[in-house]
Amino acid sequence: MEYLIEVHHLTKRYGAHLAVEDLSFTVEQGTVYGLLGPNGAGKSTTMNILTGYISASEGAVSIDGHDILEEAEAAKACVGYLPEQPPLYLDMTAKEYLEFAARLKKVPRDQRAARVERAMERTGVSPVSGRLIRNLSKGYRQRVGLAAALLGDPTVVILDEPTVGLDPAQVIEIRALITELGKDHTVILSSHILSEVSALCDQVLIIDKGHLVAQGTPEELARRLEGGRLVHLTALGEENTVAAILRSVPGVDEVRTRAENGRVDAEVTSGGDRDVRAEVSVALVQGGCPLLALGAETLSLEDVFLQLTGAGKPAAVPDGAPETGPEDAAGEEE
């Protein structure tokens, strides 16, 4: 399979500190990826290397077949980037800034006006195109930054914390824009809001201490960590009868039951990632125990994140060591 982005053994050093170490992953075309990790995990460093903003100490990055070092201009042309704080010129109008950005991105002169108009329409900037950026709300500034990222029709759009600092209405609007972007672009989204990643992203990359610790859909990661699937159900009948029926279902490893007033509540654990709900429901009905409720419990993305990274636990700091590392000093907070 040919991948849109290939990252091989990427390492970035800031002095003696390893911000990213031997990081490898691939990105498929037409997919929305979530990039997760605790503060200092190396997310921003990774994104800055992908955009060509900084260079890696070791390793290789290929974007749409272009090596980020050997074919830097071609590789960068494939990427649109929205940093957490978009580098906007506050004394320009939104349209003036986008026209300036189009020139920087070497959009052909005869196409600039049309490209700028299209970017403003896609991001909802058109109604404020003539206003100074300094007078725009943070939500509209994010839209202007996103419009600039889309100039040049990049194949990949990289978004670093795009909803930070926005009010709830603005968050909803930006998330809707990201969903639309995912229909035409490959999107890499860094966010601290795990529910946002779960809702918007097809694939999740979790980085911890500069290493890739997991990659997959939120559901795949949850099943992998569960070591089994937990099913909750309620059925009518005798407790012993219900328990015996459940234990007879292929794939069921463990059954726990509790009976009250002719109803039996049960928890069924199946091995691996096997979903036994269909077999369980058929077996109970055939055994004369009507099923009242049935549902599977899976780990949330928050649970997966905490298990893989140990986030929320204070890290041990050697005596006399600074609490912030070189990555923080270099401006790489993520």
C-alpha cells in the first residue's frame, strides 16, 4: 500500500533532551488522524517536522512521495498548517492577509483572486473579509488562519489545537469545518480534548515521551486494552438457568449474575475482541429466557489514553532537576 505520509525512525534532540525518539508511523490518504499525548510528549515537535518548520536530528519523512529534506519545496506544497496561534498580521484585513499568504505560497497570479475567494467561502470568512484582523473574534481569526492553510489546495491539512480558547458556539463551528475538510483532505489534528478527537477522527496516534505507543481507531485501541469484551444484559428466568445458558455460548469466558424479582442481571466477558451479543440473545430466547436489555461496554478514548500514557500521574523529578524540559524552553509545549 502507498501511504500519503511515511515517517521512519524520526528523532529530534534539543541538546541532551530527546523530544522525539525513533518515531515511525504512516498516514493514509482521505483519513482524519488525531494526534494525542501528554504535555511534552513530542506532538508539536512532530508536527513542526512534518511541515518543514524544523528539521529532524535523524530519520526520514516522505509526504506524497517527496522527501521533506531532499524535495523540501514539493513536500511543503502538499501541506497546509494551522498552528495553535495563527501568525496573522493584525493591521491587515482578512482578505489582504489571504492575498499576501497566496503570494507567499506561490499561487499563480491569475488564480490568486479565485483561490482566495474559495478559501474564504469554505471557511466562512467572506462576511468579514474587509475587516481588520485585530477587530475579529478569536473564532474568526481561527477561520482566517484555516483559510490561509487551505490556499494552494494542500493534500494534507495539519491543525494544532484548533479549538483552544474558543467559546462553545465557535468550537461547534470549527469542528463542523474540520468534518468538511476531512471529505477532501487528509487531516492531522492535535487536541487535548479527547471527546473531540473521538468524534472527529478516523484514526488515533498516541505519543508518549517521544515514542508512538499506539495507533488505530478509537474502538480498536479500546478492544486491544480491554483484553476482552464486557456485555451487560437483563433477562427473565431462573438465575441458574440464565447462567447455564450464557456459559454454553461459544466464546464466553466468564459469567456473573444477580437475580431479583424474576429478573436476572448478568455480566458476560468474552475473549479477545469477539462480540458475542448476537449468540447470547439467540441462546436466551431459545432457552425460554426473554431478553429485556443487552449492551456492550467498551473503554472510552479517555480510558485508553490514561492507560497508555499514565497521564494524570505526577512524574518523578530527580532532586535538583528543573520541572520543565528543553522542549518547553524551545517553545515546544506539546
